[in-house]
Amino acid sequence: MTAPHQTSLTAEYDSADRACAIERSIRPEIDDIEGDRTTARLSRNGRQVELAVEAADLVALRAGINTWLTLRGVAEDALAGHS
């Protein structure tokens, strides 16, 4: 999908191991959640995890951002409980 609306959500963690754990938690959702109006890409570089969200329209972009921020937050909360 080449979408006219896009954003990048980047989070930096205190260690590469924590970033890797966040990435592993979110990665299975990438293919499961995509729809006709939004797509997402996930990447990690050391301590940073980046989610790129693209959408056909602004409403879909907002919904995609909310979904991915929620999933990232759940992964962070789950890791915090195991620290």
C-alpha cells in the first residue's frame, strides 16, 4: 500500500534486550492486524523500536496509531511486571 498518510512511532529503551523483547511481543501482530486502509512496519535498531503506520485516510491513521500505541504499551507493562 502506498498511502498518502503516514507516521513513525519510535521508542528508545534502557537496553537492547528490552527493545528486542518489545519487538518480539509486537511482531506477530503486524500481519494479523493489517487491513484495507492501514499497514504497519516494525523495525529495531539497538535500543530503538520503530513502528511506521501508513493509512489511506486520516481516520484510519488515527485508529492505526491508537492500536499500535496500545499494543506497545501492553508489551511495556508486561515487561515491567517481570523486571
